[in-house]
Amino acid sequence: MKFAVFLASLAYCLPAVAQPSVIGTWMTQNNGGVVQIESCPTGICGYVVGITRFQPDGAAPLDVHGRSRCHLQIIPDGHQDSDGVWSSHITDPDDGDTYTIDLRPDGPDRLHMRGYVGLPLFGRTVYWTRFTGTLTPDCHIR
């Protein structure tokens, strides 16, 4: 019995192994932008923080409603469904359509995202990669 207590206390003292997380800064699959996923009151939220194509005058492109895409929230309400899997919605800034998404880390530097309407069976999977570059406050990627 004493040995079991000793092993349990030893395991408690060992550092936890860091699990990959959806929290972070991610380059979209088409390299069109960078999205910051962070903790928020609802669980997780995601914002556009980097854009590759700006308007000819240097301004950030606009979404379908005429708002700047720079710092636009596109993931509003993520919640964890199971260990490492998050469910949320994502809004396409081009047309305003909203899709249900499931997010999960696919290793430390890749994010698996399954987007769908209705059933995941009829969706599409994309992979975002962890962004390691530099961003400016006005969403330029350096």
C-alpha cells in the first residue's frame, strides 16, 4: 500500500507532457491569411490577424458587409467536445456564409479543420499550419 501511495505521489510531481493545442496563430491552407485562435469567455474564438492581399491603396480588404478583414472575428463560439477536439462555427468573409467546424491539433504545428453544413460526412477538411512569421498591427505579414 505504501508503495502505491509513493508511485501516485511521484506521478503527481512529474511535469505534465504538453499536448498540442488549437490555441495559437495559424496560416490558412491557401496561405491567404493568418488566424489567431485564443481563449475567450465562450471557450475559443478566432480572429484574422494577417492578410496576404491588400487593396491597391494599401488598405485591408473588406468582408461581404464592408468591414475590414483585419481583426475580424471569424470563429465566435468554440467549445471543447472531447479531449483535443473543439466544435465551433466559422464565417467566410467573402460571402458571409457560416459553417460548423471541428478543430483538432494534428501534431504540434498543424491544425485539422473539418467544415460542414448539417453532417460532417458532407464537409471538407483543410489543414492550417502554425504561423511563425511576423505580423504588423495592420495585419501585414512580414
